[in-house]
Amino acid sequence: METYKVVLGLKGSSQPIEYDAVGLYIKEAYTCVTFLKDGRQLIHKYPTADVFRIEEEYKYIPRRSVRVNDAR
């Protein structure tokens, strides 16, 4: 399973929390980070109201532009 870097800034914390995440999503009032630990998939949930910054790192995949006349 491919992972990507996620950094969460939380209110009341001087240091951000870093993950090698598998997924990041919001469910009801929680920001959820899915990650792997010891071969198991785990989820940490944080109240969304306490999260003031989220940084996600993705691979950049350049897109090839296609003109309307070229697409056949």
C-alpha cells in the first residue's frame, strides 16, 4: 500500500503530528488519518475543530494537454 506524508497542526500543541498516511478524510466531526503500523491498518481521529492546519504531500503527475480536434 502506498503512503504519503501528512502533517497535522493541532490547537494547544506546539509541534505538528506527522504521519506516513494511507488515507485522510473527515467523518462527522472528526479528521481521520489512516496509517500502517506493524502490518496493521490503524486510524487516529481528531476533532476537526482542534485542527488548524493540514499538509499533504502527493506525487506530482504532469498532465498532457489534449486539444478537442486531437481527441478521437
